[in-house]
Amino acid sequence: MSTPFQKALAAIDAAHALDPNKTTTNPPTPYELHYAEKCTTYLHKHTSHTSEPLQLAIRAQHFRRWEVPRSSYPMTRVGYHAWRTFLKKRQATLVEQICQEAGYSEADAARVAALIRKEGLKEGDAETQILEDVACLVFLDDQFEAFEREH
């Protein structure tokens, strides 16, 4: 019998597997699945004991991101921030629903959504800070070289 965590994780990863963007690895992997797996790896390197809501938020912070390309917003700093704000709200809503459908309480599903929205970061929420730390580590490991070349 599957637990709510297993059900939610499977639903999140099934969506990631639909990403049409692929890695250059052999075999090619849907990019968001690759990113999510890296986030989980870095989470476990960063912190050994974590809550299920944090694990799910880490795994889903880029949920279905490819559906709203960066180019759909102005290529300015303001446009970038508007795009990111829209994405985190959208991702949080979609994943909160997945968590509820998987059997999580409304409170636990809401916590996953709050983490994805990075609520409490400025107020010192420890789990939100861990999520941000992991995102930064994955960026440095996986995306920094391409970012540096482009900018």
C-alpha cells in the first residue's frame, strides 16, 4: 500500500517526466525530472532529517515550469520577477492539490505550498531556508556555467 508521500512523489515525478526539454546525458532525461532528482540529492547532503512537506516542496519547486516559458514575460528584471512570482504561486497551487489527492491533510498540503512559495524566508523559517540553499546548490552545480556564458 502506498503512503501519501509515495503517491505525491510519484505524481510529481510523472509530471516532471512530461517535460519536453531534455538533458544532454545519455540517455536524455526530461530536464525537470533531472533537476528534481538533483534537488533531492542535495537536500540529503545538506540536511539528514527532513519533513515530508520539505521533501515534496524541494522535489516540486519547478513543477511544470516548462509550460510557462521565460519568454512569455518581458525580458527585463521586472519581467523576470513577475514570471518567477507567477510560477511559484502556480506551482504551489498545483502541488497542494496533488498532496491533498494523495491523502495529506489540508495543513500538510498547505505547508508544501507555502514552502514552494518560499514563505517565511525573510522571517527565518528554517525549512524555507533549506529549500533556498538547495536551489542555490543545484544552480551552482547544474546551471551556473551556462548562465555565465549567456550573461
